[in-house]
Amino acid sequence: MAPESPVRVRFAPSPTGRLHIGGARTALFNWAFARRHRGVFVLRIEDTDAERNSEESLRSILDSLRWLGLDWDEGPEAGGERGPYFQSQRRELHLQTLERGLDEGWLYRHFTGPREPGAGGEARGPRELARFPDRDLDPAESRRRAEAGAPFVIRFKVPLGEEILVEDGIRGAVRYRSDEVEDWVAGRSDASPTYNFVCVLDDAAMGITHVLRGEEHLVNTPKQVLLYRALGLEPPAFAHLPLILGQDGRKLSKRTGDTAVEDYRERGFPPEALLNFLALLGFSIDDHTTVFGREELVRHFDLARVNKAGAVFDEDKLRWLSGEYIRSTPVPELAERILPWLRREGWFPEGELPDPERDRLERAAAAVRERIQTYGEAPERLRWAFETPDPDARALQALGQEGAAGLLEAAAAALEREAAFPPADFDAWARDLAAGLEVAAGRILKPLRAALTGTLGGPPLAEILGLLGREEALERIRRAAARAGGAAAAS
Ligand code: GLU
């Protein structure tokens, strides 16, 4: 699709729930397309379903978009010259256009009440497509019946025998025959216009040049193209993004796991990782680049590189990407990012952190950076440092080793003698200590680790000491030594 300029695209969510992965992917591709072509990204809120709309959903959608870094040029809170940006505020135009369609004869009233026997009111036509006898009703008669109070819906009078060609930016030429398109409802019995009707009016009023949306809307496109024709308007270019499938090969849904962007935010996925992951749901820069950021996406974004085939949502891949992002985050920034999760545990106070606390936070971030795939995993990895650990079975075994108590005492005394804490060259320190005590270094380091963390895993010992600080570390070592000594004496 050769973008005419200036490009104007829109993301048009209904505020009836949180922003889901599929919606976020649609928003992202529109955003990237707009940025790539130096166009305008419009956010339009399709809030015509008064019963299901909520302010809370709207908030959540705007928040999720912002969190992902998808800034819109026109829309709620941004303003713009082609508003209103809430669909409900164009109601006048929608209703007037329904009238216009009836007057011009491309819409008709389909009376839905009981009929005279034999008058026939059911659909007829090829493949039982809805073509109703009322489509040929004299307009004056139709108006008279409506004024007399007969119930009706308003249908689009699909012209017969036409070809509808949609040059889809992803799928290429998609052909439809109008004979296969039903006389779709444009206005409901309560006079409210339907999605297919208002979508076209709004897109036209807002000067939208390209409609990028999910494949599930392919069925709507011929209906909308016919409406553009009836209105005497040139349709925008269309591109239908591939379906997002769960691991089971079926359309992604709640059944497959978390689907709302907020859930991923809550679990502590970096927004950059989720953005990267969403981009990969149907798009690729080339055949080998997996990790890329916003700028790279914008530089390379091209509908020619969007797949037709469904994109599988692979959470393991998201977790992997997330880990990659975390590992490449500088420690001070990572510290800021994991802080909310550590605060929830009560390990850090609210507000500006005093220097020693900040230092501790950064040590905590450094200790987990290589080991977590989400910020939400940080507390479990760090619990040993902030709460007194209960030694696990392997740690108990290490502490129960012969001579462990004495070695721990010696290690504590040696640490205390060091001016720097932890010793500047920890490995050299450990070697010297072991040589002085005439034991293998492991004989000291294992119980030391067990005493400090309650496990035998975790970050390097120097980091462990640094995170605990001199006082806490020495206390843990001495406490463990006393316990080991007591146990040895008792046996
Ligand atoms: N509100 C519609 C939806 O969320 C918009 C569809 C469209 O982009 O045309 O599915």
C-alpha cells in the first residue's frame, strides 16, 4: 500500500473492558505505521454502547497505551482538529446520515412486526442472505408505516451484481461479490446506528487514510466499502492484521492465560519487552532480529513484512525477551523499576530513599539482574536478604559439616579485621583465609553461604555480603556458628 500523505490512522477501542493483547497489537501497528510515515495517530473511543461503557475501562485503556509508550497525536486528552474523539459525540451526524440514506434509497426500513399471512417477511436470496421484501417498498409507504408506529430496523440495500475489490495492505487483492454481502443492519430497532455504519462515518469525518485492524474485521470491510460508495466517498486503504492464536492454535482468549496488558504490567514485564513482543505478533524486521526497540520498529515498519498467517502468542518467548531487557537495563534504572515490588514487601519505605537505602536497593538490583525475567520475581530472589532466612536442607547439611562452627567464627573474625566491607578482592581474601586455616576454600565458603542466605544458590558471595552490610552479615555468620557449635557439642 503506497501511503498517500499525510497518513492518518486510528486506533478505535470500545471502553467496555481493559486493553487486551490483541487491541494493544493493533494500536502498536497503527502507531508504528503513523510514525514510519510521519503521519498522525488518532485515538477514537467507540463509546456508543452506553450499557457496557465505563470510565474505568477508558482510564485503563489510556493508561495501558501510555505505559507501552504509544502516544497519540489526536484524541482524548490530546485534542485535535478532527474531533470529537468520542464516537457518542457524533450522534447527530450518525442519525442524520441514517435519514439521508433512507431518503436517497440506499437504506431501507425492514419492518419486523407480525405480517399478513402470505405477505412474506423472511429473508430471501442466494445462500439465504438477508434480502428482505421491504427493500423494494415504496419510500412513501415505508415512511407512512414508520410514522404509524410499526417496528423496524434499518438495513443497507446492498446493490446486486457488483464486485468489491479491497487492496489489502497485507493480504493483497481481496475480492468480494456484493451478492454475498447481506443487507446488513445499519440502524437498530431503538434507532441506534451500528458499528459498521458509524465506523465509516467517523473514519471519513476524521480523514482516516489507512485502516489497520484485526483480521476478525475482514467480514465488515465489504459492507463498509459499499457504504463509502453510497456516500460518494473514496474508501481508505485497508490492512487486516493476522489473528493472534494461543498455544493451542485457537484464537487467543482469557482461557489461554492473561490477556490484558495490565496483567503483564502487574506481573512486572518491562513495557519495552511487551512492546517488542507485540511487534513480533505478525511482524518481523528480517529473518533473524528478535530484540528491537521502538526506534528500530519505526524505522523498519512495513506492511509488506506483516504476515497473513496467525501469530502464536508464546509466553515463554515473552519471558525470555523480558529477561533480555532486564539484563540490559543499567543497575540504577533497574533499581527504580523493581522498587515498587520491593516496597510491597515492606522492604523499602515510600518517598525519597536516603543514601544507604538507595545503595542497598542498587545492590539488590545488581544481585537479581541476571536471575529474573520479570520485576515481579525480584522479591522471591531477594527474600533471604531482607528477612531472616530459614536454612534449607542443603544449607543445614553444609552447616552441619565437621568444623563448620570454627571455620565460620574464623571467617567472621577475618571479615571484621578487613577495613573494606566486603573485602575489595573477595576471592583473594577467601584464598588467604583458607590457606591460613589449611583447609580447601570450599570448606569455608559453603557454610558461609548457607549462614548468610539459608541456601547454597544465589549471587556471588561478595554481592551477598555487600547487600547485607557488615553488621547483618557478621551477625548471621556468628549466629550460624553458635548454632553449628551447639549442634556439634550435643552430638
Ligand atoms: N471498536 C472496534 C473494535 O474494537 C473498532 C474496529 C475497527 O477498527 O474498525 O473492534
